[in-house]
Amino acid sequence: MPRATLQLHLVEPGLAELVLADPDLSLPAKLTLLYVLSHAEQLHHRQELAAVDDLVTDHLDEVLHELVGRHWLATVPPDMLACLAARFQLRQDHDAQDVDGSIRSGLAGGGGGNGSDGRG
């Protein structure tokens, strides 16, 4: 299986550092999240996320549950459990809309997660 490519230069400035410094995220979850953040505008399939690293491949369901539980990822469709969902997308803050109505990616405040509930 070909490895997925992290493109850290595409991650919003300062966000990679927050992910890496988050003591509540496991290393496989951090790797997966950095991959997703570097490809934030697309849906991600299970096999694509499993290709991030062997650490992720070997614990994919745990990693997905961790990221969904920490409000970083959403399953598609949203009512699917993380271990059963085929696709995932980066969660967006509903309050983070620009004037033209488009959703912008990023944190609503400091700390881990994406600011959706203040806990990360």
C-alpha cells in the first residue's frame, strides 16, 4: 500500500504545533490529524487514512474513535460509528463562517481540538 503524503506547508499556520503539543492525542492520532489538516478540503476514506503510517494502520479504529471523540473528525454520514464509517471529514465550527457564508477552517480559540465545544 503506498504511503499517504503529509503536506505540512498546507496546514493552517500554528495548527500543526498545537496538534503536536496536545498531550491528549496519541502519536497515531496526531499523524492522522496532520494528514487530514494538510488535505482539509476533501473527504478521507479509511484506506487512505490507514496509509498514513503503520502506527495508524495497526490501530485504525482506535485512532478514528479518538479523533471523532475529540471533535476533530466527523463521520460521513454523521450518524455512523467511527469504526463502521467509510469516509471522514474535518469538523468545521458552525460559528466560523465568513461574511460570504463560506466555512473557514481553523481554531475558534486556543487548546486542542477545533474549538467546537471548548474541550478540543
